[in-house]
Amino acid sequence: MLQFRPKLVDCLKGYDRARFFADLSAGLTVGVLALPLSMAFAIASGVSPAAGIWTGIVAGLLVAVFGGSRVQIGGPTGAFIPILYGIVVTYGVSNMLAATFLAGVLLLVMGITRLGNLIRFIPISVVIGFTNGIGVVLMLSQIKDFFGLEGGALPAEFFPRMAALWHMAPSLSLPATALALGTLLLIIVWSRLARRWRVLAHVPAQLGGLIVGTLIAVLLGLPVETIGSRFNGIPQGLPTFAFPLPDLQAVGRLLMPAVTIALLGAIESLLSARVVDPQIDDKHDPNQELMAQGIANIASPFFGGIAATGAIARTSTNVRAGGRTPVAGIVHSITLFLIVMVAAPLAAWVPIPVLAAIVVVTAIRMGEWHEFGRLKAFPWSYGVILCTTFLLTVLFDLTVAVEIGLLLACLFFIHRMQSLTELEPIESRDRGVAVFALRGTLFFGSVARLDERIDAAGHDASVLVFDMSEVTNIDATGADWLHGMHRAAVKRGGELILCSLTRHVHAYLARSGLLAVIGPHNACADQHKALDRAREVLGEID
């Protein structure tokens, strides 16, 4: 049964004036913070800054209204940049909007079918690996604008991109480089000083860097590229309504990019909600959140917007600023809307190197770089998964990285589980009877190990007794292995006897038909009764 209950519905009960002013203050703060980030992320994704702002307005509003978290702030994020830029370069902007629309449909379906909890099954080693990888890709994507290099659009692939940057290196612009480095240092210093001086904390460091960097470029007349020179500024008014519906021929090509956008959006939004849950003493609804993310990504392309998800940094800022209900997210969207309506012409003066510096700061902060230093504290398999996912994200793309990372995680898990499965011989005084104690999980990954243990025992008994009191789980391959043991015993003129079956294992073997094959008299309550039954079988053989 479909359950659709946004957090906003619960939060409006008992909503008072004090909460409104707290949400109003937080929403204004986050709205101002979202302005430079939205423009920077859009440009880095290969589209106009207006697309990023309208993503923050539309997606931010819908995530707040329909979301499963009380404080989630939706909008464009740095994690999407490598994916969206690759789609724009390969398929064009219109197909990027179509892929975002398809991703929204997938997210909505994931929420409706209640798959939100499954996202938590992705191992943390895979998440850290691709997050750090995205951070590196994000920094590499800004080299051209950061240093003011001249040339065409950069390729989406790693090796061609590095080759293109090498050829562009002689065109390095000292004014652009100095402005970008200065903005980068200013943002870092501003953030640290804001912890001591509350006056600075009222203005987000990214916005401070944007304003100061723009003023320096204008006052000194620096010869650097600006939003005005590259995009002719930001239109003051409503965007042109678009129809991002893909044609049938393009659906096949866009399906994998759409799946990647949906997967990354689901992971980042639920991770963002989970991070702030303890700070507000609440628990988000993952399925409702996915439905909201789906609705936001379906609607955003109609306004020329790009992919959106829950933004961890903006959501955390919202909480620290006092936001406690979705009203803060609504105010954040209204703030962005008013800025576009009133101050859009001023954006034409913003230098591109300043926005590149803002993206680089985001890339540095999004990575959990300390995890590389902690690898020695974990099993080697953890490091292999993390580093493989990281390298594949940087060198190839996120889809391949996550697929290989999950595959490695599954293989290591199977290896670990089969190593915990044991078959131990138990001494029997009855000639012709071999008794074994099975422990662990009897599944497809452990049957080869069990065959080795059986062969190592070197028994020639006609009656096999398996004590399964410590078998925690069994699958079809495990049941088939027991069938094989039964057939081998019958060939030697004996039988297979099982004892001490747990309720779960007994029910599974009954459904598989094995208990009917060996007979109910060969499924004994304990080992003593199993040995008595074995002696009966030996007597029948004699």
C-alpha cells in the first residue's frame, strides 16, 4: 500500500511564531549560501548558471514540501558534476535534461516500492571510495577555469582530458590564477575565523569569497572571463519552459546515465538526512524522501534545471542556523527566487575563476581523505574495495566504479561467509557410520569448502549423519549439496540422516523436497536419536 506522508504535514501541527522566525532566519542563510554554489555547480556541469539557480528554486521547494526529512535542503550538488558534464559533452544539454527526468522517475518508483532502506546495503567502503573519487574529478574539472586556460570544451574522459589540459597549459592566465587562488584562500580563512568571530559567521564563506573576488576583479579591471562574457549574464525573470521528455530512440542511450544519477541522488540525499537526524532528534522517512527527490528531478528539467539531491553542507548549515521544519527549505527557495527577480543583472560581473575556486573548496571538503590514512586499521579487503572504487571513479566513471566496488564487496563477503562455514568430523564407535557437525551458512559459496572437508575425512561409511544444530542459514545450492550427499550414501547402500535442524532450516528443506526424499524418520531431533537411527539402518543393511 502506498504511503505518502511528507514531514511538512507533521511539522505544521503546533507550528508557532517562534518556530517560524527560526526557520525564516535559517532559510535566508541557506538561500544566500546556495546562490554561489548553484551557479558554480551549473557552470562546472556544462550549463548556464541560471540552470543551477532554478534547480535550487524548483527542486529545493519540492524537496521541502514533499520530503521525508524535516530539515533537508535540496538543490544541485558537486557530486553530480562529473556525471552531468559527461552527458552534456556526449549527448548534449537536451539529453542531459531528459536523463535527469528519467532519473526522477526511477527515484519516484524506488520510493513507491519502498526501496529506500536498500540503499543502506551499499558498503561504506564503496561510498567513501566514490565520494573521494568524485572530489578528485571535481578538482580536475576546474583546472581550466581556475587557471584561465584557453581552448575548447574539455573531454569527459580522464586521459583525453589530461592530454587536452597539457596542450592548454601554455595559455595559463596569471590574473585568473591569482584571483582563483586568492578566493580559495579567502574562503578557507573566512571559514576558520567564523568559528571565533560570530560576525563573520552571519555571511557564508562562499558568498564572502564571491563578493570580494568579484569586487577585486571589477575594481582592478582584471582581464578574466565572467558570467557576462561567457553566458551573457543571467536572465531576470522566469525561465523558458522546456519539455525534457526523451524520444524512444534516445531512451536506450540515456538509461545508464539516468540510473547513475538516480543511484547517486538516492545515496547522497539519504546520507544527508541520516547525518542530521541526531542533531534534531528525529528520524527521516527514506521512502518518502526518495519520492520527493523523484518529484524534484522530474520537475526541475521543465524549468531548464539540472539534477538535484539533498545537499549535505546546506542541510547542515540549515540545522546550525536554527532550521527545524521544512518551512526553512521553502524560505531558502523563495530567497533564491527573489534574488533572481531583483539582482540577476549583477551576476554578469562574477568572474569564472572565482566560481571555479568555490567548486574546488567544495571538492576538498566533500572528500573523506583521512580514510586513506586509516586503511591499515581495517582488513585488507576493505582497502581493496575503497581504493578500487576510488581509482575507477577517477579514471573511468562512477557507474563502472560502483558496479565493480559492489561486485568486490559481494565476493569478499562470500569469501568471509564460506570461511566461517565448517564441517567437523565427530568420532563414532559404530563401524560404517560417519558423523559430522556442520556450522555456519550452507550456501553456494561454502559447498566447495565442504566437499574438501568431506574428501579430507576420507570416510567409506555407508551411513552419513549431519548434526546441523549450528547451521544458521541454507540456500538452494546448500540443499542441492545435501541431495548429493544423500545420493552418495544410497549408492553405498546406506542413507543420509540429519539431526538438530533449526526451525528455519527444517522449513527450507521441507519446501525443497529433501526431507521427503530422505524420509521423515531420517530427520532426527538430536544426535543421540540420529545415532540410534543409524544403527537401525546398519541392521537393515546386514
